Amino acid sequence: MTRWFGFVALLALCPDAGAAQDTTAALRPDSAPASVPSVTLSLQEALTQARANSPAYRQTLNDAGPAKWGVRNAYGNLLPSLSVGSELGYTGSGQSNFGGGFVRPTSAFLTSGYNLGLQWALNGRALSAPAEQKALQRATEEDISGAGVALRAEIESQYLSTLQATAQVAVARQQVTRNADFLRLANARYQVGQATLLEVRQAEVIKGQSDVALLRAVQAENEAKLDLLRRIGVEPPVMVDRIGLSDSFPVTQPAFQLDSLLRLADEQNPSLRSLRARRSAASFGVRSAKSEFLPTLSAQAGWSGFTQQFTSEGFLLDQRLADAQSLVAGCQSTNEVRAAVGLGITDCFAVAGLDGTGAALQGPVSQQILNANNVFPFDYTGQPFQASLRVSLPIFTGFGRSLRLSQARAQEQDADEGARARRLQVRSEVHARYLGLQTSFQAIAVQEANRSAARDQLRLAQDRYRLGAGTSLEVSDAQNAVQRAEGDYVNAVYDYHKSIAALEGAVGRPLR
């Protein structure tokens, strides 16, 4: 809805379409003026709205983001990559089988850890990637520019087609007026006995046929307006018959030079520039494939840590007590040997951290064990720092590098031939559109002469009919000839304007 509010506000500022003059304004009869539109649209406003709303053009614009990030990614690959990880774990209680029939009960415990790593690799492909991605970005920008040129040609052509349909409505309305006058004249002659009832009925049929032709011309005009709005990418803000076009297009003798047009197309045609950029990217692809025969330098570094905390403090203390008691038993055996040889003995309970009875751990020792166990989840035990630097050079890869180099060269040659083929096509299109423009301009003069001759023929036929020297059939034929001549003149005028739009599309830039 917000797009339509802006569209209506923009169109409301336009001048009234009745004030605009186009090359077929003389065809509009004073006795039956066209209805005044409540909303008018100029060509520039149509182009502005199309750039903002055309779905096909907006799809092309979406390619700019990935192309930009492709360049950033290429430069980013020259820098070290950083990875950070963390983990949490839980292991339930049970029994651990160490083999040989030795089984030991275990307690549930919690674990956590972290790791921080740096990785960096440098090779020829990474070094050539920024230039390749820049070339692809330029190609994308030229594709967007080409889409803009195509959009302008499409909107301008449909804008002209709508004006052409409007002018044909004026031609049909003129025919209705002529046939109405002819019907009145036939009735008047019939009243005074100079014409037959057959001539009156014939005039009525001709008048009805022209009414139907006018309805169809109005329908074609409305459909052309709807098609224009569809190409712009919006819906009608009001009833389509209340929308008018405000621009006029005077007919002037074309002053374009073929050589300058061909040179301009070679330099500025977006599709050519896009293919040339892609050819440049393909050249960097060849360099990248060649770089695979060079060494690769890589480095990495890492930091890590972990925690492990038993969930059963009683199990942990019992395990430590059993270990201490085993230590006391060994210490007492040593004391017996020392006493036998007259040496001093050791306080085994104190050494093992047991109380005087040897049945329990000393209070400070128990608390120290519990404090050491309370590490989950962030009291990490750090691991030693690790770093490495490596240089590698593959000797034989099953001809994979040679295959990729051959493929890259083939792509480069294909891109070169594609650009050359497109250049030939563009030059051919420019030449053809230039010749078509000359033909269209010459056709206007021919159709203008035909229209003047048809009008003279109609005037003579009407005068002969009034004087009783001619027949109604002569008048009817003359009126049909005038309608065809005026319609052909309208078509010739707008074919000329469309030829200019087609020439602009072939060149790749506006020419007026």
C-alpha cells in the first residue's frame, strides 16, 4: 500500500493530459473530446516507478549484494580464520572394565571444555581470488546496468504503444463523427425524396459498425494502460479509463550517424561490458589454476582447557580413603623393615592424610579434595599451547591440476568468443535499428500524403453526394479509406518513435 500512496501522490502532481500535445493531436475531433483523466503519468515518472517496483528489475538488483560479499570473502581468505568452541558433557555412574577380570565402580561426573584455534593458509588461488571476484562484481554491475537499459526500452515502448492506442481511439471517434454526419445527410436527402430508404439503412449500419470499432479501440487503449502498469510493477490507482499519459513525442528528422552509434555501442553497451568483465575473470581463473602447481603455506595454533567434576562427593571421598589406606599398608610394611635394621619409622596415617584411627580422612584433606572437585563448568584446567607451520607441494594428483587448468583455459576461450559474438550481434542490431529508423521516418511522409489524398477523396465524394451526382457507396468507401489512412499515419508516427527506443536499447544508452 505504501508504494501506491507514493505513486498516486507522484502522479497527482503531473499536468493535465489535455494540455499535452502529441503528433496525433490534430486527429482528435472537437465535437467529441476525450474524457479528462484524473491521474496522469509522464514517461519519466513511469521509469522512476519501474526502477522502484518492477519485479524483474528488482531481481537483478538483488545480485549486487552477493557480488560485493564475494570480493570481501576473497580478501577475508587472505587473513587467518578464528574458531571458538565449547562443550558440556555428562557421564553416568556404573562400572569400568579394565580387562583381566578387573572391574571398578565409577561415579557419574560432569565435564566441560573450550578450544580456541587459528588457521591460516596461503596459496596462489587465494592470492588471485580478489582480482577474479572484482571482475565478477564489475560484470554483475554491468548486468544491472543492462537490466536498467532493457527496462527503459520496455517501459518506453509500452508507453508509446499506449499513446498509439489512444491516438487510434481518436481516429475511431472521428470515424463515428463522420458516419453520424453521413447518417444525418442520408436522412435529410430521404426526407426530400433525393435518397432511398436503402441508403438510410446502409448509413445506419455503417454508423453502428463505427460505434463498435470505437468500443474496441477504447478497450485496446485500456488494455495497453494495464500492460504498462504491469510492466512498471504497480496496480491501477484509479479506474484505468481515468489514467492519462502526459508526454508528447515530436517527429524530427533523425541526425544519428551510424559510425558514431557503432562506436558508442562498443564502448557503452552494458551486455558487452559485462561479457568483457567475465572474460577478465576467466583470465584470473587460469592464473588460479596455474597456481595449484606452487607450494601451499599453512599455519595453525590452538588453546584448550577442560573440567571434570564428580557428582557423588561420597564416592570420591571413599575412593580417596581406599587409596590412602592402601598407601598406609605399604608404608607400614616399609616401617617394619626400617625397624628391623634400626632406622626410624614414619607416621603412615599422617603421610596418607588419615586421622589417628586410620578409618577416615583428615578434615582438611577431605575439604581440599572437595574443593578440587568443585570445578564445573568454568574452572578450566589449561592444556599446553600448540602451534604448527607447514609447507606442502603435491607431486602427483592424478592429473587433476592439469585437468582444472585445461578447463580454466577453455572457459577463458569461451568467454572471449562469447564477447566477440555479442559484439557482432550488437553491431548488427545497431545497424538494423538505424536502417529501420530511416525507413520509419520516410514512411511518415508517405502516410501523410496518403492521409491528405484520402481526405480530399472523402470531401469530393461528400460534395458529389450532396449534389446528387454520387452514391452513398462512394461516400462509405471514401470514409473507410480515410480511417485506414489516418490509422496508418498514427502507426507510422509511433513506429518511428519505437524505432528510436529500439535503437537506444541496441546501443545501450539513451540518445535523446
